[in-house]
Amino acid sequence: MSIELTARFFWALFIGVALGLVPYWRQDDEKHFEPNKDKGQRYLVYGNPYMYPIFLIVLSLLSISQLGLENGVKGVLQICADVLVNTSIYYLLLVVFLPVLRKYLNARVCAFLWTIPSILYVTHYSHMELEKPLAIISIPNSITRPLCYIWITGFIVVMVYKCVQHLWFRHQLLEDSYYVKDAEVLEVWERELYNAGCKHEYTLAYSPSVKTPLTIGFFKSTIVVILPDKKYSKEELELILRHELVHIGREDSGVKFMMTFFCAICWFNPLMWMAVRCNSEDLELSCDETVLLNVDEHTRRKYAELVLSTAGDDRGFTTCLSAKASSMRYRLKNIMVPRKRMVGGLLVGMVAFLLIFGSGHIAFAFSQQSGHTYIFEEQAVSNYEIGNIQIYKDGNTIYYDCLDQEKFTEYLAELDMEEITGNYSFEENDTVMYVRYRNTRGVVMVKVRDHAITVTPLYENDRLYSDFFYVEEGVDWEYIYSLIIPREEVVVEEQLPYPPEMKMYFGNEVNPDGQWMVASSKLNYTVEDGQVYVPEAGDILYDSGAVGGVHGVEVDKVKLQFSHQLFTGDYVVEVEDWDRENLYHVSSDEMVDENVLILAPYSAHYTVYGVFTDGKVQYEMEYYFDVELP
């Protein structure tokens, strides 16, 4: 098993165990909760239904802001393609096996199973990548763009229709509603809130527009429990209000929104619409089961009469007491003749494990173009000059000279490359080639594996990003080796270790989650045992050849951090204005706070000079970064 698959195995196992314990914890809370002793609530959500939609929305905004509209939308669509495959397969299997699951598992676990795909957002993080997919479906260029337009249009239509329907239904319900002021009703309401451990006072209202009790709203401040304008007995009110509080505590309106979101992504799949309906049924069955915990037969009969006597309208993302005619018989049978069913935590854990471990094994390849387009941006290959070539193999990095640059570059330009959905490394063997090209705009780094190529432009003032491409026919290493020859200094590790790094922290806006930014650097020379070593010009390891930094963000200081100790007493920062007409210097001993540089009040170029040591070797370093203020 590959390293990537092993890492995913343990992550899937950890998440599976955690989710497998949830049904036991929730069941214990619901049965033994004591409002005068226990903190929290009796009824709690089993699985957060908002995580995947929020993840995609935040990712969309960040991608568009960082990469531009076209690249940002394309990246999000690639993730949505994974959602399409994974949720379609999962819900297909769940719909097929649902009758068996309902027979042997309690209703709360059946309802929980519908929310498990919301955890799939974790598979898009870098530590969850796979080596390669098991199957790749290539989409012809002629239909890729039309399919995307149709897909996006369908998603927007479904989501807009459902959201507008919900808002319009809410407006209709609340337009002629009025607060409940009946003391007896409010007394029952307060008691049920207390028994449920609810600290928030939800709104309770009457409306002549409804025929069944229902709850509408997603957030605590917007949730309204609406009762029909009719008289209920005290016992009926207890059951009705308890039913709605279970829905509120479990965030069932959010679950319906999540299912609608997945359905909108898979809108052309009829099984997804069936899954939405089945999920709605399981939410009500789960709620019934919880409301009727530890009650007598008389109470069950009364509850069944309530369900039977109400005609529901669950438009939008509402939850209501009534049942649809198609599920009425099954629901009444479960109310009146309850069967002892398994908690099912083990099954939940296994399902979560298999879903995470098994996701991402099917990918879509699209937008087939040659390397001339994807690597060389449709420019003449003669405009690109090879800076250096290095190949990592068997734990060593070996540098090569190119015997025929024209043939080497033409070979890369003629490769058929495709963009691909998913999160893959394609590290099928230990061989990786790095090619550094220079053109009129700057440097382009090309990373080549057997079936994958990564292209990273290092252009000044451009945001750093990488494009990943799939090469179906694979790379002809024999031909590549015929065009290159190793340099005399074969193994880099025998010459020099990795040079010191300087990291920068500008603040949360520039450094999200506390991630430090690595500065561009240049190694001038090293001294070891009296021997001076000067790196070869153009060596990408010792001269990154590009300047990073901050562009378009208001910053006034930066904290610097070095991987090695200073060999000399201090280091010096040179500050040049944007046009490089004026400059000044700041020594590290002049900084008020240690390693905190106060930035110029204008856009500027910064160079840090210093000599560092690891205790054995001394390195004379230069570090570069730009700060372009808005």
C-alpha cells in the first residue's frame, strides 16, 4: 500500500471511529439527560450538515480572489465533480439498502447515514491525496464546455428555486401569524424547553395558514415554531412541541438544505431526488422514535392520532409533524408497534471509513491540449531557455546538462496533457524531473512524473500558483535520458546541504492559520573548514530566481524567522522604493522588537543580507521580498 493510501487509511479509520461513537453518545443523552444537572441539550445534531456547503462556498470565494474568476470557478467545478461521483454512488447504495437498514437499525441511525457525505470535504486537503485514481473518464473537448454550462445552469436553477420556494413559504406562513399568548400553551412550551435543555427562547406562533405543526428557519434567531390555529389538549401539546424541539436540536432543516445542495449538484440523477424524499421520511421516523422514548401505549396511540389527523406541507426546508400518504402506513406501524433495533454505531463507523477511504478513485480528465499550450503558453519554444535540469531518484538529486535543448523542449511541447479532477500525487515511482525555464517574463518551473506534469510560473508581481496535468500515454524516460547528460558533480548531497531559509509573518490577512511565508533567497557562497564553495549560476536550489511577497494588502510590519543561527552579530535589511531610485538600510540591532521590521509607508523592495551557520558551515545569504501597498 502506498504512503498516500496508508495516510488516508488512518485518517479514515480515525474519523470512522469518531462518527461510530456518535449514535451511542446521542442515545445516552436523549435517554438520561437531566436538565437540572446536565449541561448542554438533550437533542443534538448527529452530523453537521453545513460543513460541505460552507467549505465549497468559502473555497469558491478564496479561489476566485486568488486565481481570478476563470481559474477559481474551474477549481471549484473540479471538486464538485468529485462530489457528483461520490454522493451519487453513496446515495444509490443507501437507497437500495434502505429497506434492510430500516428493518434492523433504529431510525436515528438511518437518518444519520444521510448526513455522512458532509464529511467528504476532508478528502480535498493535501494530506488526503491519493497516488492515482483507479479509473479516469476522459471528456472530449467538444462537449466539455457545453456540459459545464448545462451542469452549472441546472445547479443554479435548482438552488434558486428551492431557496425562493422556502423564503416565499416562510413569508406566507409569517404574514398572518401571531405570537402565542395562551398561558396554558406557554406553560407547556416552557416545560418542554426546560426538559430539552434549550437555553434559547424560540418563537412560538399561531398561523391560520398551516394545517400541521411545523418549524421553519435555520438559525436560532430566525427559527419559528408554528401551530395551526386550533385547540390542542395538554397531552397533545407536549407531544407536538417535543417533536419540533427534536427537529430543532438536530438541525433537521439544515440536513434538508444539505440534501438539496447535493441534489442540485447531481440534479440530472433521478436517484438523488429519491434520496431527498427518503431522507425526509427518515428524519420524521427518527423524530417519532425519540419523542416516544419510554412512553406507554396510550401515549403512542395519541401520537398516532395526531400524525393521522394532520395534512402537512413541507415546502422549502421546513420540518413538520404530518406524514406524506406514501409513508403514512409505515410510520404509523413504527409508532404503534415499535421493534427493538440495533444502535448501529459500528455500521456508521464502517460506512464513514469506507466512504472516505474509497472516495476519489474515479476522476474526470478534460480539456486536452498539448504541452505547447499548457507549458509554453502558445509561445514559440525558442523563447524558452533551459536554466537547469535536475532529477530526483533513489534519494539523490542529480543535475543534468541538455545535449539538444530544441529536441528536449519540443518533446515536452508535443505531449498530450489533460486537466484532471481530484487530489493525486501520481508518484508511481521514485523518479521526478525538475526543469527550470527562463522566458521574457521570468521563470517557469516544470515538474515531470510518469503520468503527471506540474507547471509553476514564477513571474514577478504574479500570484504563485501551480497547474497540474495528466499525461495519459506517460513520459518516455528513455528518450529524455538520451537528450541529457549528468554534470561532473553528480550527487548534490555530497556538495552542499540545503541552504538556510527565512520565513515571514505579516499578519492573519496575509498568513492564514498562522502559516509563515518562505522568502526567495540566493546563496552567494559557503565556507567549511576553510574551503569556499560558490554555487553554479542558475542553480535553482541556491538561487530561486523570483521575488515573492505581498501585493495589494495594507501591511506595516513583518516578523522574520531564520532556520539557522547568525554567524555574524547582526543582519542588514536594504529597502528600495518601487522605482529603485532611493534606498536606506536597517540593521537587526536597530529593530525595537527582535526580528520585527517596520515596513516603509510606500511600496518597496526589500533585501536581507546576513551570514548564517549550522555550526559547521557558514552561508552568506540574500533574501528578497516585495511589499506592494494598495
